[in-house]
Amino acid sequence: MRVAELGDAGIRARLAGPGLALDFGFVRARVRSDVRGLEAALGRVYAEFPVEEADGFFDVTAGLVRARGLRRFVRPQVDFFVDGELPFEPFPADTHLPLLEWGLNWCIAQRAHTHLLLHAGVVERRGVAVVLPALPGSGKSTLVAALCARGYRLLSDEFGVVRLDDAMLLPLLKPVALKDASIDVIRKFAPGSALGPVFPKTRKGDVAHLAPPAASTARRHEPAAPALVLFPQFGAGEPLALEPMAKSRAFAKVSANSFNYGPLGRRAFDALGRLVAGCDVYRLTYGDLDAAIGAIDGLVGGRAQRQ
Amino acid sequence: MRWHLVSPADTACLRLDDEALVFNPARWETHLLNAAAALVLDALVAGPGSVEEIVAAVAREVEVPDGFAGQVAELLGQLEALGLVAARA
């Protein structure tokens, strides 16, 4: 049974009771909430996730709770909670899903130190995994969403999870968070995309989440071998440019942008070194998604033939 | 004066293209070394040496410019400040 099949009432009952179990692949979370409207949003962006029992071990047990006192009624607010703590300031109640997603990501970044966590999107096709580091203004999430619309398997939009022993990439499958103009870009690029509701004027602007595709969800426990590291850089009207990049510089950029490279020390150095040494590395400047995907298709095809 | 790695057994060095990344186990820091620094480090991975011996080791790999010994001495000072190498009289 899929989460979408629970319906709003079924999801609401789980959120208010034992919790809604979400298996992201590398991490399992149990979500609880008494916030109205969250059930419908979760039903859309986690539609293809299987319904699981909420007992047993979970890496994260967290959720949202309506603020107490006056804030329950006047400009209502919601709090993110984890392990009985409220680590953030409350958010407006009508931004429930963005707060939950950011909170869950924060928990993962704080806790998942058995693996190296890169700040990167990861997609895969024909056995070739592509790491897209998230540097500011890169347009990484938009490109990840567009690649998924063209048949790439989504492993993650936010976390590139690297297994320390062999540098394989593990899926951490959560919805792709699109912001501001990217929302309409993806709507036009892939009209059938499973976009959740738009949350206007959050702290990060307008936000909407793209549901992971069913095929990616079904393969969320399947690692992928890293083969390409692409540093995307979007620029309106920019012609396509694909330039090889020094692997040493790629290592430096990716490690500096990692969530936990520092604390993992030598093990992270070895794992990232293995990953980068085995990948082709490019800087991709683009102004048109179709052109960018065409270039990436070419690189993936070339690597697939060499493997 | 002879130069040596501070932690020769645990210092990890990864050559990528003509540059190198080095992990300093004492400080848990990673440094990106340019091609010249990478060759100097290679020489010290092989064993302790004087500036003249390091210059000779590098010269076996690449052509070195006049005055290279001075550059090596300056570089060793920088690597010492990073805690990667030390000198013994």
C-alpha cells in the first residue's frame, strides 16, 4: 500500500497516533503532527512511499505541533519538535511542510555521521551516478528535478550520502525542494510533474516540493557507483559550456561544502578521495535545461560505455 | 638541517592531476598543495632530507628553475606552519 492510498484521513490518523513512517532509504523517520493541512501535503509529496508500521527503530522521530496559547488562534504558528525539544523558532502554520522538511534535513545533518554527507544532489542512469554539488546559485535542485523528469533515477536532492568503506552513493530520497522561479520552470518543463502545494513567502521565498518518482522510490535501497561530478551553474541566457575541472579543486570544493567532512577526519578524506579520483569532473554552465540535459546525457552515455 | 614529516605513518597524501591533497592527522585538517608543493611532499614521504636533497629529488621529476632551493626553503616554512613538517638540526 502507498501513502497516497491512505487518503487524508488515514494519514491524519497516523500523524496523530503512532506516527507516519517514512523510509528515505539511508534514513528512516517517524513523523507525528497535529497540524491541519499537513496530511494532504504529505500525501502528495510522499505519494509513492510504501506505508509501513511505525513501531521499531527509527533514526529520527520528529514532527510538528501547533503552538500553544494565543498563537494557536492569532496568526497561528507551528513548532518543529524532535526528541521532546523545539530546536527552532516557530513558523507560520501555513508553512508546515517546508518547516517539516527543513527540520528533518537538519536532524539528518546533525546525526548521520556513519557516512559522509555531501551537500549535493545525486541522480543515476545506466549505472552512472552523477553528483551535483550545491554551490550557491547553482540551480542544482532545478536541474535535478528536470533530470528526473527525463528518466534519471533520483537518489537525493540535498544529501550526497557516501559510504565510507567503498565510496558508493546511497539514496536519501526526499522531495525535491524548488524555490521561486524554479517552480514555474519545472511546471513548464515537465507539465506532468508531481508538484506539491506552493508555500508562498517562506523564509526562503516561495517553496514547492516535487514528489520523488515511483521508480526511484522503489529503488531507494539500491546504491549507485559515482562516475561524474558536475558543478552546475545556471545563468539566464547563458550558452551551454562544459569544461573539464581539476579533480583536486573539485575535492576542495566538495569537502568544504560537506555537512560532516571535518568530524569524520581521515575516513572522509579517504572516501572522498576515492570518489573524486574515480569520477570525471566538469563545470557545467547552462541557461537552457534541455541543452544541459543533452550534455549530461552525452557524458553519462560515454561513461556507461567505458564501464 | 633535515626536514621530515611530523606524522609520517599517518599523513595521508592523495595525488589528483598534478596537485595533491594532504590530510594532517594531528590537526584533522586537509590541505590542497600545488604541483611544486606536492613534489616537495613526495620527497619527504620518501624520507627526511635537507633542502639540497629535496631539491635534488624534485629535480629528478621535473626541471627546476634557478633559485629553486630558496622557494623550497620558503615552502617548507609554510608546511611547518601547517604542522605537516618539522626540522631537526
